[in-house]
Amino acid sequence: MPHVVTQSCCSDGSCVYACPVNCIHPSPDEPGFATAEMLYIDPVACVDCGACVSACPVGAIAPDSKLTPEQLPFVELNAAFYPKREGKLPPTSKLAPVLEAPVVHAQRGGPLTVAIVGSGPAAIYAADELLTQQGVRVNVFEKLPTPYGLVRAGVAPDHQTTKRVTALFDKIAARPGFTFYLNVDVGSDLTHDELLAHHHAVIYAVGAPTDRRLEVDGIELPGTGTATEFVAWYNGHPDFTDLPVDLSGERVVIIGNGNVALDVARILTTDPDVLARTDIADQALDALRTSRVQEVVIAARRGPAASAFTLPELIGLTAACEVVLDPTDHQRVLADLAEETDALTRNKLEILSKLGDASTPITRPRIRLAYGLTPARILGDTTAAGVEFTVTGTDDRVQMSSGLVLTSIGYRGKPIRGLPFDDAAAVVPNEGGRVADTPGSYVAGWIKRGPTGFIGTNKSCAAETVHNLVADYNNGLLTEPRHKSSALERFVRGRQPAVIDAAGWKAIDDAEVARGGGLRPRDKFTSVTEMCAAAATAPAPPLHQRLLAGLRR
Ligand code: NAP
């Protein structure tokens, strides 16, 4: 009964360290870890101890006897990562070296104190790494009243197991030395220099909050939008609740075929009664209930073998939705299958080759994967009516009507005031997380390496940054904070009286779960006002805790 890693794998590598026989790969020290679509359990070496099940923060691992029918393809997928061997292997020794936590050499001026800007996975994994050392203090600043970045506002609502990583994040946030400053906008409420005056270092883990722009005529027309905004809208991000989303047309075209495009297409074609059991934002659910969309076309400029979506997500999509291909695209898949290719791509192509034919009548909302289409212009005079493509590599033109056109061509980082910015790569230039020519400043996550990878990819990314930061601290390269740590709380409140702490976040969290009424994981607040009102109901901490907090400062 070997264990199997399934679709919601977050690749943070926790299972690798928990496994006593080193049968989960690629491990963080192996080539290929950074780009792996998921991790795989060797079914021959697995000793069925279940240690990985408890370690996995997203519930992605199960014994092969307990898989749902939709998860069965993952048995083969895990096994296929390893060479074929006869018989059971003896358990291997534990080979994967656990990354050594950075040793902080305490200095005379007080404990190492770090500000982290942003509260998504890269931020929380960085805090986790720093707090492995006694006495270190981490203050996490987040613009919104709610933490956890794209786990809350990006991961699709029908992927609730992935969102379970927040239980791990809650544990990290409850560690001694961790303080939340939510609803505080670094850049407008506080400046970079002010943060540095209160800390030894600042780590920016602010992600890539905007999207790459498609430069074609008509892209400004009403009826066009970006998948990143659409994702924020259905996830209840307060800045996108009022996004005008018109679902009155029968077709939606999505340009680009990464995992975000798959998420958006799935949400657009899933039965709203199924979505009603998730934490999808209320206004999005209402709009989807009256949607007239029958077909979502995901248009890629290259061929099937170059599909940007990952294999686990394709398996999940085909299990959840009706997915079809045009006959010409079926031919493309067969042509790509005839070429020599790696095992992962071959696996994707084999799944694509078994998809239904788009010429069959549409009986329920479905998804069509389309290939070889380079967007040339958006059709329509006053509002988008479709897309004109060139057939990639030719001068042939194809027009496709559409009531809504969404571009899903990748996220993009934004410049941070006071730090350098590489406009072409849309990242803050850095070496291992150290911001170039800006002492005391560090980056982690998408603003450091660009918008690629999964939630867990940020664990090793953040660890690298923290290791370098601690090395700088130990080598005396960081300036002592000018202010005592006890001054920070008053300073922040002076700038943003509505700052929300961990108790405030817990009050928001509890209220959302209660609004879900047991039928949904939670019913999200979608406005900052509602969130702040819920936070204000948090009970004041008992006197002895306040005194203790004062003493710790
Ligand atoms: P992505 O994976 O980088 O895909 C971008 C897509 O846009 C590609 O198909 C790309 O085509 C296309 N594209 C780029 N420029 C274009 C242009 N000018 N014209 C037409 N097409 C263009 O981006 P993403 O989907 O936003 O995902 C971002 C990251 O988040 C990825 O690492 C993804 O795996 C991750 N993510 C993971 C999950 C999950 O695991 N469930 C969910 C969501 C996101 P080319 O390949 O031809 O350039």
C-alpha cells in the first residue's frame, strides 16, 4: 500500500524531510526541484509509514487504497518518475540533507529584528525560517486586513485542499516573536526608511501584483480583462469586488494556457451549485448563476507539447470538466506525440489525445483547448466581440467570436519605492535575495525570482534569502535599528490607527467561518470596511498578556 502524491502537491518539501527512507523526490537539494511540477513517491521504496501524510501541509498525500477515482492517475504518475525495477528495494538511508537553519549570533544591540512586507507564502516561509532561532523578532506588514496573499486571493475556491496550507501558516504566525501588522500599507502608511529605522533588515515578499499586458489593438475595449483580475474577483479581493464581469455571451476566450487559465476556465464552467459549497465570493457566485457561457476557449500561441499548464492540473481539469479539442488540434497532438519528448510532456500529450471532439454538440458548459493561435487584435467597435488570431508561423487569420476576452499571460511584479527595479524581468535585482546596492533590503518569492512555481517553491526561495540575511547580520553588515522595538507599535498606530493584529485577524477568520454556516468553508468579507468591523470585535487580551507583551518588547 504505497503512498501517493496527488494534485494539490505544493512542493514545499516538508514530506521529503519527514520521510525516513528518502523515497520522495526530487528533494530540495536535487537538480530539478525548483522546476518540478510536483513531488513523487517511489512506490517500490515507500515503507507505508505515513510520516509524509502528517507532514504535508495541503493534504496531498494518501495511501493508494484510499484514492478517489479522480486521483487514480496519480498512482502511475508517481511511479513513472522512477526507473522500472524488479522486487521491493530495501529502505534507503536518509539521504536528503535537512537544510540547516541559519545560526544567529546574538549581538549586543538587541535581538535580530526583521520586517517582512507582504504576508503570502514567501513571507510566511521567511518568518518560519527566521523564527527557528531563539530571540529573533519578525514583524509582518500586510496592506490588506487579511493575511496569506495568493493562498486567499489566488488559489481557486474549488481547490480547498491547497488552501489547507493556511493551517501551517497560522501555526507559524502564533510562534513567539511573530507579530502581524495587517491593514498597513508600506509605501503610503510607512516608508522603507522608517521600517529600516525600526529593524535590522526588511524583506519584501510582495509577489507580482499586476499582470503582463498583451500589446494588441482593441485590448482597452470593455469586455476585455485579465485573468489575474478575474481570479481576484472570484476570490473576494476587496480591490476587485466591483470588477465589471459580463457573462451574457455564450463564449469566453482566454489567451495563454498556464495553470491560471485552467483555473479560470474551470470556475467559468463548473456548476454554480458545486461552487456554492466553496469559499467563492458571493458576488461572483451570483454572476455565475446567471451566466450564459457555454464554451471557454483556452487559446495558446504554440503547440500542445509546449502547453504551459502542468500535468497534475491537466489531470484535475479533465476529471472535473468536459474538455474538447478541434480536429486540427487533435492532429497537432498526434504530430507532437510522434516526436521524441520527455516523459512528462508525453504524459500530457497522451491525455490530450484522449479528449473529446469539439464538433460534438454542446450539452453543458465546456472547455476547448486551442493551439497555434497568436492573438492579433481584439474585434469590436465599442465593446469586445471576439479575437482575431494569426495561425502561428503563417499569415492565415482566424476570427473567434467571444463575449468576454481574458488575457492570462502571466503575472508581473511592480517597482517598490526606494529599491531598484529590473523592468524587463519585472523583479527587484538581487543576488540570493540580497537587493543590489541597497544594504538591509532583501526580497523573497515572485518579486525576487519572477512569477513561477507553486506555493511550496517559496519555502526554499525564502530560506535562501534568510540564510544570506543572517550571514550579513552575523558579519556585522546590518545597521542597528535607531529605535527600540517597543517604539514600533505606537509608531505604526500613529500612522494607521486601524492596524489589525493577530487577534483581529482571528476575529475576521472566525466571523467568516461562522457566516459559512457549516455549508461552506467560509463566507468571505469582500470589503475592507466589513473586515475592519469584524476585527474590531476581537476581545482585548487579558491584562497579564498585555504586561508580558510589554516586557518582551
Ligand atoms: P504561465 O504559466 O507563465 O503561462 C503564461 C501563458 O501565457 C503561456 O501559455 C504563454 O505562452 C502565454 N503567453 C505569454 N505571452 C503571450 C503573448 N504575448 N501572447 C500569447 N500568449 C502569451 O503563467 P500563469 O498561468 O499566470 O501561472 C503563473 C505561475 O503560477 C505558474 O508557475 C503556474 O504554474 C503557477 N500556478 C499554479 C497553479 C496550481 O498549481 N494550481 C495555479 C495557478 C498558477 P508561451 O508558453 O508560448 O510563452
